[in-house]
Amino acid sequence: MSDEENPVTHVSHEEWTKERLAVMVVGASGDLAKKKTYPSLLSLYAGSLLPKDLVIYGFARSNMTDEDLRARLRPFLIEKQEESVVERFLKRCFYQAGSGYGDVKGWKALDVKLQKTEKASKSTTWNRLFYFAIPPNVFAETGEAIKLNCMAPNGWSRMIVEKPFGRDLDSCKHILHQLGQHFDETNLFRIDHYLGKEMTQNLMVMRFGNIWMEQMWNRDHVQCVMLTFKEPFGTDGRGGYFDQYGIIRDIIQNHLLQVMCLLCMECPNKLDGEGAGEKIRDEKVRVIEAMEEVTIDNVFLGQYAGYADDPTITNKETNCPTFAMVRCFINNPRWAGVPIIFKAGKALNERKAEMRIQFKNAPAAESLFSGADVPRNEMVIKLQPEECIYMKSNIKTPGFASAPLQSELAVKYDTRYFGDKSTTNPDAYSRLILDVLRGRSANFVRSDELIRSWEIFTPVLHQIESENIQPHIYRTGSRGPKEADKWFKEKSGYVRNDSYAYIDGVVSKKA
């Protein structure tokens, strides 16, 4: 079957591709729009995954012309595609200024422009997609202005909304109320780009398309589950923003928690096709409903040395964590008693995001192999920087020896699937924007998911702030605070095999 005939890789058979589409990038002059939104739209355009009848409007407060916008965007696009493709894409990009994001006059003027081109279109259905690349404090005024002045007259109108979705339970409910006044869940797509990553989206097929995984994916076989995010740089001038949130809000409460839901949820009775999105989201909610509120004894905090030296941080005595580990439990028959460990940190020794499942000891292994060490099996799913899945398994030491040796069964996506130009690895934003156009909701965060996730984390976050709980200090470029390893071992029951290392598919002995 060719790509043109395959509904998994091509969308030309879907009705929306034959209809007119107007995309409005709200906050078009900001970094997110330039670095993520427009390049992702370009990727879809270059892949013939957008309707031929397409127009893209940027909306912001800056006083710009269409050509000014194109000039701003061009440096961020030219490195992504051939120059001729970029120029054709830019010809479809226009600009509308407003005195504010809720400027009624500006949105009315944009609606007039859109209706003029829509009426000249051969298509009789005119869809509109609004991408909110703006701060949450202007969601309400923007949504109201769009609802009253710029909704699609005879097609669908959909909104993509970026995090943060509040900083605690009350602020989250406030944001949900502001948008809920104007749009219902069928129109709102709350984006978490970790749900658009290749290895996250792979979980549905990997877990429920392989019979052997279901047999061992439970408390009888799993010792602990770990979800890790590491990056090798600090706040880099964004400290003023980051200091209001911290690493738990920035990474753990949203990105890692969302991935954990897919990793641990029960199988829905439908994974693809009409209605599958809501069934998947129902199961995600059931997972976090089975989790209790996080308590301070299940939290470890760190902060890299020199964090408060960032000139944008005004509170030089800040206790804002740049490193955290959090232990949770899922109180259901599948996972009861299994520690779920979230770990996230900035200014560490590497860039990495992964899921790691360590299994329990092989039964009677020590007796069977005359007291030889038999390391535990592990499954590691690496989200970034290179997508990879490997299972740490035990084999006989090669040669005359017979002692168990830990090796791996591995699939490296860059060489196995993305090594030639015939198969591309789309970025997360491109995947998610395409999902919105297709009306697929599975990879977006529903309001009840948000509320429950904040119910789990808000009490301990407030306690950290009100009691001024101090983080452990660690050196930039290290693995984190020295005390972290002991805490992790005690809380997880994880047993590390120090003789094993996985480095680009090569096993090496550690010193």
C-alpha cells in the first residue's frame, strides 16, 4: 500500500482537507510562535498535510505589515525547509494588529478580511483554527473577542491553548472558567507537547499490541516506575518567570504526569477511530483519580548553585526548586504498592527524557546460578534526545564463562526508521496541530484531568512555599544533589547494576 492510500500516513481522504482553512496565530510576534508554531505549520505545509485552500494570519499587538511579519519569520523557517517551499508558505502568511489580544476592533477587522477571501473561495465550508501562543492572563479577553467577532460562519472553530494552565488548583479552575464561558471541550485543545512525541504516542501500540507486555505490566512483576527529565542548562535569563513556578509545576505536574497516565492506564475498548479520544482520556483520568495527594515526605528538592544570580530573579533568598523527585502510588489492583518516581532537573549533566520500568528479581535466580549476581530486567523508553527502546536482559557471559551478564534488546529509531529521507520524524507540535485539524482529542488534556492533577500537587506546593522548605544545593553540570541517590533508593527499591552502561548501543563497564 502506498503512502497516498494509507490513512495512517496521509489525510487527503478526509473532508477537512478539501475545505478552506484559516489559521490564526495569536501572539504571532512572540518566541513561541516564531520558534514552534510557524515552523510546525511549515512542516505540515511542506508535507502536503494542510488544505490547498489555506491562509495563515498572525495577530499581535506589534505594529507590523505582512512583509514585516514574513521578515521576522523567515530566519526561523529557512533552516527547516528549502527556500522555495518557505517562500510559498510565507505568501500565505498575513498579519493583523490589535491594541490588545482582546481588541474587538482588531478581531472585527480580521473577520472582514477572512470573510472576503472565504466568499471568493470555491469551498463552501470555512474552518478556523486559533492558536493561543499567549500568556494565560489574556485568555479570557482573547476568547471573548474571538467568540463575539471572529468565529467561523459555517465551519468549525477550534482553539489550541498552551500551558501553563494555572499554578495551583484555584488558578487552574479560574482559567478553565474563563475559557469555558465561550468554548466547550469539543472546541478546546489544551496542548502538552510531550503527548506529541514519537515515543509517547508509541505507548498505545506497544502496550496493547503486544501480548507479552500485558502479562508483566503489573504489581506482580514491576518493582518501580521512573519518569525522568534532565536538561544541561539553567534558566538562562528566564529566572523571573521560572521562579514563580519551579520544576514541579513546570515539568512534573504536567509533562511527566501525562506520560505516566499513558504508561500505567488500563486499556480502553477503542484506541483509534471515532470516539477513541474520549475513551483514552477517560482511562487517563481513572489513573490519577486512584492517586492520593503528594505529601512532603515523598518529595526531594534541589536547587543548582548560583540559580538566584539570574538578574531576572528578584528574590535572592528564593527556595524555588530547580530539581525535584516525587514519589506517588496508584491505588488500583494493577499498581498498588508500586512506587512511581518522577525526577526532573535543570543544569544537570545531560539532556534526557525517559520512562524506565525496573522489574522484580527473577525467582530463585541466586540459588540457580550458584550465588552469582543476576541483575533485574529493565525496560527503558527514551523520549529524547534520540528515540530508543531497550530491554535490559541477562545472557550468558560470552566465551567459556557461564555467569549471567546484562545486555540489551534494543530498537534505535534514528537508524531503524529515520535513517533515510523516505521516513520523517515530525516534531511534536506538527503532530498535535494535525490532530486538531483531524478532530482527534486523545493527545490533549481534558479539564477533569487538569483539575485532578492540581488536586494531587497543590497541597504540597503550598506547603513548600508557606514553610519555606529549603532545597539541597547541587553543582551545575552534576547529576543533582549528592543526597538524591540515597533518597531515591530508599523510596523506590531500585537496584542499580553499576557494571552496566548503555551508550549508543554499546555496553561498557563502569569504573
